[in-house]
Amino acid sequence: MVRLIFFILLAYFAYRILKGLLGMGSRVFQQNSNGNVVSEMVQDPLCKTYIPRNEACRILLQGKEFFFCSEECAEKFKQYGKSSSKN
């Protein structure tokens, strides 16, 4: 019984490592009730909320595009970036 649990845990960790290395699961999609993909979901880097890409507030900082759930989160992120770059 202990061996079975050990092998299950080993398989789970191997799966998680492979998933991370291959980038599987890094993209999240919004689907309608028929299972059709409606929009790619993006994660707000500040509050970690997922929002549809086409509805997200976007800002470009240092050549990288960031997506936010609201203008408030975007402004907080910009302010944080300004204060951390001064240090």
C-alpha cells in the first residue's frame, strides 16, 4: 500500500514537472456552453484575476505588454514599477 502511494506521488510530481517544462496549461481559454473557444484568458499580474484578453486593460512597459482587470490595477502596477525602479 505504501509503495502504491509512493508511485502515485512520484507520477504526480513527474507530471507537474513535465507540464511546467513544456508550458502546458500556461494558456487559459474562455469557452461558451457548446465548448467553443470564445477568448484567450489573461492573468492580471497584480491581483492574479483571469480576464478575457479582449476585455482587459492593456499597458506597455519596457517593451512588454501587461493585461489588467481594471484601470485601477493598471495604475497601481505602474506606480509600483516607478517606485521599484528608483531603488
